[in-house]
Amino acid sequence: MTVIRIGPHTELNIFVIEGNTEVDRQTPMWGRGRIDHIGLQAASPEAFATIRQRLIDTGASDGTVNDFGSVHSVFFRDPDGLEGEVLLSKD
């Protein structure tokens, strides 16, 4: 995995998975429309806690908080099935 910082609260995580054949079933570049998931930065610890609870209340997340070193994270699924993540910076 490679992390590319593209702003003070924005990063792009790049993965290469050996043997992954996903690209073989997709349409050509610019026609794929494939996003693995999107991460959204919470404005504060209080906002993170509120968002997490709302995700649990709507059944979009089990509320598990992940510790990824520099951030805490909670994953969710939107109504269309896209995975999302809410992040809280530790600094």
C-alpha cells in the first residue's frame, strides 16, 4: 500500500493486488466508475462520535472504531452499497 497525501486532511491510498482480475471485467479507463470506498474527515471528536452513533442508529455501521495509527476510523455502507469511512485525526 502507498499513501499519497494530497492535502492537509486528504490522502489517497493505492493498493496493488497480485492476481486480481477485476480489471478484466471492467470497461475501459474513464468508463469504469469503480470506487472502492470514500473517506470523510470528521471536524472534531464530538462530530466523529455523533456521526458514528447516527450510522449505528440507521444500521449503516456496527460502530467498530479502527485505530490506523494517525487516525481513528469507522466504516459504513450507504443505501446504494458503497462503502464509506469517517476518519478522525489524532493530531
